[in-house]
Amino acid sequence: MKLKQERFEYGCMSDYEWYFMLKSPKGKLIFHSDPYTTEEECRRVINAVKQYAINAEVVQVDKLEQY
């Protein structure tokens, strides 16, 4: 029997600003950046998530306002 692993979704993209979101497997928004969040800060959060969520997948987001 295989245990179902939790899957976290997160996105980070660069246009003029960095938009970042982190959703739990149940779709709850855990964290999102503001326009002043740096690319380095985004990557630090993503790397932390990858350590705990083996099945984490990257989701491209255009604007946080969609969520």
C-alpha cells in the first residue's frame, strides 16, 4: 500500500515584480510575497519547501490577484 504524499504548490515569477505564493495540498494559501519580496527570498522559501515536500511542483502565476 502506497501512502499518498502531501503535495504543496508554489509559484515564483519575474516580470516587473516578483509574485510568490505557497499553497498547501488542501489549497489553503500559506504564504505570498509582496512586491518588495526579492528573488533571493522567494528562492529561499522554495528551497525550504522542497526539503519537506518531496512532491512539490512549480506553478507559474501571472498575478497573485488571481488567487
